[in-house]
Amino acid sequence: MADKEEKDNPKGSNGDGPPGGAGSGTEAQLNVLAQYVKDLSFESPGAPQTLQGPGENPQLQVGVNVNAGPRGDDVYEAVVHLEAHAKSDTGVIYNVELDYGGLFRIKNIPENMLQPVLFVDCPTLLFPFVRRIIADIVRDGGFPPLMLDPIDFGRLYSQNLSKGGDTPNGPPN
């Protein structure tokens, strides 16, 4: 069916450029150039005792932050920093910290939309990989995998702006 549409409209779906949507070159673009672990730390100071049971009153705290900035012409880096601290009355069960980054090519985005793209769209694309790495490292540490709930980076971004942050370095923890 796509071949038929291209034959009927050789300039593409919008009629102003070549097939495939390349258009006039003014369309907004967000491309993932690379994804990588910048820093990863897992500590389980109470092992092997904590592997036998979490102890009384186990608690888990999870915090997330996003940092972003330019890395070249139309290239930006966004880094999701995630910390998870599990403890009980007997002490630390485990601590895990991850900085997971991505390089993105962002073109033809209005200046007023660049910050939301960097602090909402980019971390949203990275989060499934962050979630998998955290689950795997906690499981590899001998504990049940930590399956993080999805994060609404748009809501966190809005909350951070409403707190008076004109140029946020990321959503609050």
C-alpha cells in the first residue's frame, strides 16, 4: 500500500518534498544517536545476612533527576540519574545509583520547546533502559528485581517549573 501512495503522490504525504517525509528540512527531528551507562553503583553492605531477609520495617526510597545540555551543533545530552535506597531497622539492605545518558540530535525545534524536549521527551525515551538496568542489577545483587513504575517526566517537569525553577536541571527527587 505504501508503494501505491508514493506513486500517486511522488513528493511524499505533505506534497512538499521527497518520499519518506524528508520534506523541506524544517520538520522537527529528535534522533537518538547513542545511549550509555555513565555511572553505576550497587552496594549491599549487609550481605549475606540481608539476603536471608530484609529485617524489620523495610523501606525503599527512589529518587530521580534529569540533567541535560548541549554537546555540539544540534546535539544534546540528557542524563537520567536514579537512586534507590533500601533499608530496614537493621541497616542498609542495598543502595543502587545509575546515571544513564543519551545523545540526541534535535533539529527544527522552536527555542521555547527545546527545554521540554530535553527534560521530558528525552528521559521518557531513556527510561525503559534505566528500568531494565536497575531491575537487573538489583536481581544480580541477590534480591528480587526492583521493577520501577513508569515515571511521568512531564508532570515532574511541570512541578519543578511551578516551584520557581526557570531553568531546571531536572525534575525534583
